[in-house]
Amino acid sequence: MSGWPPSGDALEAALKTESITRTLLTAAAVALVCSAMVASSVYLLRPMQQAWTQVERNRAIVDAAGMTAADLDNAAVVAAFLDLDARIVDLPSGEFTEPAMFTDPWSYDHWSSADPAAADRLRYVPIYLVWQEGALRRLVLPVDGTGMWSTIQGYLALEEDLVTVAALIIYRHGETPGIGDRIEDPAWLGAWIGRRTIDPSGEVRIGVARKPQDRAYQIDLISGASLTSLAVGDLVQRWLGPDGYGPLLQRLRRNPAALTAP
């Protein structure tokens, strides 16, 4: 048969072609297997990641409620969170509500895109009440706003007078490490405690200032992180105003009897 056996050059070319094909097929198979493994890992670990996020959120709320969550393990944090009186507020009216879309106030996370009710987060927001012997001790309010590079999320707690700051907890943000993340500094957050949120006329006065004129209401900005710290002041002020918790707080201050222990 003409051309058989193949010449050395032809044999070398055939082997080279087969080698390239085998390499490409092997690479494709490895990529496919790796992709399947990554996808499976993400799917299997998602419930664990969601549970961990939930615990961290609960820890921030428990901290704002006045319990030292750092001293509690995860199970204790969840138990303390479930002991709080969680309610959902219709922001425009300032009324407590229980729309059919919510399973319960404790599980509702208005910041989570995974929550089917989160689309209404600008209207329906969960708040948390701390009771002691039938008397309200703290009111914990979620707050958020735009920082320098990210959305800042936190929890503002008010004393029983619904005017004085009891705590401010920064829960989550994406600000610059070593600069913007100084809004988490315990000393700076501690400076919020005891500040008044409104003046006698009812105007929201709480905020961050470069040179505070009235320390009953204002907190020093953070040098080197001025824009981020000012953003925190702005978001707190906005959430306490008419487009946030203003209607709820005004209603409860005028009629404390509207707020009763469960």
C-alpha cells in the first residue's frame, strides 16, 4: 500500500496532533469537573453562610439592645435575640403592622435580597423592643445609608424616653480598611451614648460635626475619616426624620400607652 508505513515526519505530525487534542480534552474535562465542584460547594454551603449571616446580624441587634454579645456564644445570641419584642413598622404611618407577606418579625431581614419581602424595605422595617418588668427600656432601630464607598448598615438604640441615644452599632459596611472602618471604633461609637436626638421643639438635631457647637446633640467627626463619619451622622439624622422613624417616634412620645409589652 502506497504511503505505508508512514514516514517519520508524518508519524511525528500525527502524534503531535493527537497530543494537542488529548491535552485540550483533558483541560476541558478538568475545567468541567472543577466548575461542578465549585457550584456544588456554593450550593451546599449557602445554608451555612446564610445561617452565619443571620447570627452576626442577631449579634449586632443584641449588642444594641444592651447585652454584651461578645460574651455570648452563637446559641446564646440567638436565644437573646428571640427574647426581644420584634415588630414590623409601616414607616409612612408609624403604625405597627403584620402584612401577610411576612412570616414573623424575627426572621424578616429587610436588608437581605433573599428575603421575598425585602422589596418593601423602604416601607416595612423590623424594630426591636427591650422590656423589663413591663416597662420599655430600649428601642432598637435599623439604620442605613450611603458611605464614602459603600452602604453602611447599623442599629441605633434609644432609651425609654425615645429621645436619648443608648447605643449605636455599625453592623456592616465596605469602607476603606484602616480609614473609613474607624467608624467601628468603640470610643467613637461610645461618644454617641447619651446624646439627645431632638430638641424641645421636636426638630432632629443629632449628628456629626467638624466643630460641634452643642455637644448635647453633636459628635466629633473622625479625623482622617471625615466623609465616612459625616455619612454616619447623616444617615442617623435621616432615619429619625419624617421619611424614617419620625412618624412612629412622634406617635409613641405623644401616646406612650400605644406601646405595651407583649
